[in-house]
Amino acid sequence: MFSIVCPEWLKWAPVNECICAMNQKRMNKKTILALSLGLIAWGSPFLTHSQTGDYSVLATAWTIKFGGSSADKPLEVKALSEQTWTPLFAGIDFRKTEESDPLQKVCVMRIDTRQEGLLFYTNGRYKDFKEGERETGRTTTADFLTENDLNVAVNANFYSPFNAETRTTRGPSNVIGLAVSEGTLVSPSEASYPAFTVSSNGVAAIGVIRPDQPLEGVRTAVAGNMIVLKEGKVVEQSDKSIHPRSAVGISQDGRYVYIMTIDGRQPTYSIGATYEEVGRWMLEFGAWEALNLDGGGSTTMVTRDAEGKAKVLNSPVGNANLPGYLRHNANHLGVVLRKTE
């Protein structure tokens, strides 16, 4: 395997669009080196834009990994031990990586729940709240982050109604599955939608929560549709469809929470992933349990820059599968660092 790590100042878009579109079997080290030098000399970064604002993609290096397996071969995640996590904030580390076959771009945050002052946050109740109808207000993930002064965020629950209007505008929505914001119930649990919960003392868990189950001590909760990793084993799924994916996971000792996105619906850039591939990636990054969240055009991961502006870390396809557009989602999962006395 031969890897290229692009300089910090070089945005990833030109690199993976040029390299990944080529026939990998004909590429040797000299060819790759020549391409890399040419791109560095060129050095013109690409930016993505949201429908609600201009959010530039964070200039963080991609590690390009060349495989060579057949398209129908199950994903074999390469060892990532040679890669390092990039610290973004105290207790929050970041990594980007990719697989060439299948073509996948992956972003992941590792969050240390033992970090002093670190809290998880989700959308609060809508101003005119009505359970099952007007539970939260839709925003893009970037706006959710900036309006709540968070450090990082990812989209979370599925929601309804879902149509061309709701995915491109603000307004009230019904959140599907459990949602708890700062200890307040926003949306009740549903047995078919497992949840990620964080207690008031910072203990994270993933599992099915019955509608009649007490929620005492739960400070934060979001829900997904599939548990993809359970007790360190990838859960076999009958659904083999490939889409952009978002997921949340927890390490075996409970210390680390992982939030992850896999870009998709971009044939020459990243095709997406199956549920089982989401589980494999989570396992490789260090998770022991993992939950698939809303994906597709909703898949978005953002962080906050030094000026407090949102930086989009992945390549969302939030409107008509067009890269660079952010969808309005009904619920998100964010992380904030509060100053302690």
C-alpha cells in the first residue's frame, strides 16, 4: 500500500477528484508523486457552499489509500495505526481517511467523555411545541452549531414530514425516535428506533429504549434506525443498500464517543456505505457499540473555527444530491466545552 498525505494548507477536493478518478492499476509511485507535486504547485483550493451561508471545507489532510480489490468484495478496512488523530479542541480529536474499493471518504470525531466541561447537546423543543407534530425547528447542521455556540456537530434523528420543502427550509418538524435535550423530553422513544443516550454524569450508552421505560438521569438522547456494532461485532444486515451515512459509537470502556460520516452519491468521489460497512469502520476506529443515524442528504459534520464560524468537514449532498448543499434537519448531536470554575 502506498499513501500520500497532502499538506495541511491544500484542500482535499482537487486531490481525490484527480487521483481517485484514474485507473489505480496503472498508477505507480512515480505517477502519484508527479501528480502530487503538480497539485501542490497548482494549490487552488475548492470550497463548498450551503444554501444558508458560505461554509468552507476545513483544510485537513486526507490520507489516500490504494487498494485493488474487486467491487463485489466486502470492505476490508485497512489498518489505521499509522495515522494519528488531529486535536481540534480539548478532548475532541478528528480524523479523515478513505478507502479506494469501495470508494469511500470517512470523517470521524473521537470525543473524550472524561474531559472536564464537555457536554453533549441536541435540538431543544420548538417554540410552539406539540408532541408528534411540532417537536423541533429544522436547521442546517452548520446553523445548529453556530446558533448554540458548539464545538462540533453532526446530524442525528430521522424526521417527518420529509419533502422538498422541509429539507430546504426552516420550520417545525416531528422527530422520529427518542430525543432528549438538557434533560427535557423532546420526542418519545420508539422501539424500532434504538437510541444513543448520555446521562447527567456523562455515561454514554446505545440500545433499545421502550416507550414506557423511565428516562431518569438521561440528559441527552438521539435515535437512529440500526445498531450496526454490538459488543465489538458487526451486526449482519439484510439491507445492503449504499448511501451516505452518519453514525455514533462508544468505546468498550465507555470513555470515548465516536461520531462519523461517510460521504456518498458522488460516484468519482465517494459512493456511500452499507450498514455493515458503517459497523466495520466504527470498529476500526475504536468503537465497541455503534448506531446508524439519519443519512443520505442529511449526512453532515461540522466544527467551529477560531472565528466561531462553521467549517464543514465532509461533502454533503443535501439538496437533489448536489455536493456542497446542507440539508435542514430536525435534530442534531453536538458537543460543547463549557468553562469550569
